[in-house]
Amino acid sequence: PSAGDKHTGRAHAAELQEHTAHSSVGLEEVVLVIQSQRNSYHAHRGGQSKVKILQQAAELGQGVPVVLLLHELSEYEGDWSILPVFPLLSATYGQSASWFFFIEEETSVTLPALLQVLHRYPVQEEWFLGKCLHDNEASIIHHYAFSEDPSSFSYPDPAAGWALSTPLLQRLAERIQHEHLKSDFTIDLKHEIALYIWEEGNGPKLTAVPEFCTETGDNCATTFTTYLPNCGDPVSKKDVFVAVKTCQKFHSERVPVVKATWEKDAGYLEYYSDVTDASIPTISLGVPNTERGHCGKTFAILRRFLSKAVPKADWLLIVDDDTLISLPRLQRLLRCYDPKEAVSLGEKYGYSLVQNGYSYTTGGGGMVLSRVAVSRLVSSGCSCYSDDAPDDMVLGRCFTSLGVPITHSPLFHQV
């Protein structure tokens, strides 16, 4: 995706000059929702962000906004997909708030500049505001939407923050309670929210706000730091056990790519296949290869990770034989997480989240599990309903039933 055209943003700002005379919005009419997560590291970062915003508001002395941590709004793990919380937000704050502003844990907000932006838009109308992204070409993760002209549809960059006026949020809250979503899957949240709001032309499109920024610039109301925080020295390469899933037909095609690129950065690494091949070497786990899901193979890997057959490590990384990964970056990221907690980390997808479904880490981008998480899963008795069941979805369902949060990082990606 690329950023929205600056020229159109300026043109739109000029268009809105006529609205600037209407009554101003106070901070007490703004609800900021920090898209925090249940994992202890992310809950802490979200909490720090909340404190900073409230301190800034106190220093300004222009009222106090409502600042919410998304993971605290209810017990439901699927709240991360935003749509399920609209009814709660509408019922709780619909009468007192004029704007709902959604930001990431690492998004910084300058409150006076944010108010200045919001003053431009009449609060009695429906508005969807953000930094515009669009696809340069049709994308599989967006189900090839707008394939004839992919750049015609804009969706918000969540790192820059995005806003909904109260009339729009209230209408969306009503819709969610009375109609089913077209897809059961949540894959790319920012795009799917924009599609839901647009409602095939019946709802508003995203309005470009140049002051919603990801990099520092003039007049920015928001800026963003990084998705790869510095939490200290990287964990040792021997703290990460790497399991590569392969099969005989890819031994000569895919495995050489792994060996030529990132294998050298691994402390411990094993290739798991349907046959033993000493030249790689691969290990057969006694599970025949399946064309679809690889649940049987993955659960055999989990059991092996806990056994004395492999060196003891804090973290298990499970990847496919066509996954490319930077292990040094992963080691740096893992320093942020406590291996004594049950951690499941990767790119988070969802299944049937508006109807009390479950979340899962999509396998193609790599799945990282702490030893504690693997141990809890294996000892729970949760298992595959067949060897060719989708392993990532079964793991997600199991972890959800065990109360282990699925933690999202955009540093993992399945194309």
C-alpha cells in the first residue's frame, strides 16, 4: 500500500474551511481507544500510552478525554477486531462523546493538534477519518477487491490513528447487532473495517487527514515510533528452537533456499518431513504428508519440542519451508516477552469473531510459542480432529479455550 495523495488531502482541507465556524469540540467529547493486547508486555505498553495521554490532557487544562485500553473493554478475546466493541462503545459513550479515535500502542498523540483536526468536521455528520493507504495492485489478502482499479479504495493506516464521528459509530453498532458479516474471516483488519464502513457505497469513504502521520512532520496530530521496540539485548540464538515443516516434493526446491538464506542464523533447527533424507537432514515424525492442513505434523513437533530428543529452549518457532525470516530481528523482538508466560505470537487472524469465534496465528508467517504455551497445550489434551486439519486454526481454538491470548505483531506476514 502507498500513502494517500497529499494534494487531495490539501484540496479536501480547503473544501472544509466553510465548516470551521461550527461549535468546537472539547477533549471531554473525545474517546481514545488504544488497540492494546492482553499479553503482559503489550498491556504494559498500552497502559503507559494511556498515562501519557492523560498527563498531557492535565497539563493542557482543556478537559479530560476518555482513554480506553481495548483489551480491558470486555473478557472477549475477539475485541481486537474492533467491530464487536462498537455496540459497547455506543451504549456507554454515545450520548457524551462526539468522536472515537483509535490508535496503536506506539502511536503518539498531540491533543491540541488532534482537536484542531476534529474541529474541521461537523460532529452531527458521519465521518471516517485517517491516513489513506491503497493497494497499487489487486491483493489476495484483500480478496482481489477493486481489482479493476485497486487504488480507488482507501483504508486507514492504523499506526497514524483513525477516527469515527459518533453518528457513524452509532449506526455501525446497530448494523453489527442485526446483520451477519459477508466473511467469517478477519485477515487484514484495517481493510475490512474500511469495507464494512463503506458498505458498497452506502456509507462514507475514508477522508484523508494529512495531520494523521506516521513520521514526524509539520502540524502532525499523531506520529508513530516502531513495531520493533528496543527491549534490551536480543535473546540468545540458543533460546529459539526452529522447526521447518517440509515434505519430499519440496526437498530440492524449497529447502535449498532456506539453507542459502536464513538457516545460518539458527542456533537449533530441524527439518520435519514425511520421509527421512540424510542429505538435508530431515526427520520423519511418522505423520504422512497432507495436501491441506498439517495439524498432525505440527502436534508431533510440539510433542518433540517438549521431549529430551531436542535441546531445551524457551521458544519454539514453527515455519513452512517457503517462509523467509530474519532470526536476528526475531531474537530482538522476543526480548520484550516473558518466556515464563504462555505466549503465542505472530500475525493474528480471526474466525467468526462477531459471533464469539476465535483468533489464531496464521501459519505461513511463522508461529512463535513459549515453552509454557506448548506445555499447556499438549497437557490439555486438545488435539487435531484429523491429520489434515488446518494446524494454525486448531492451535488458535485450543489456546482460546485455555485462555492463552493470541498476540499480534505486524512484523510477521503471510502473503
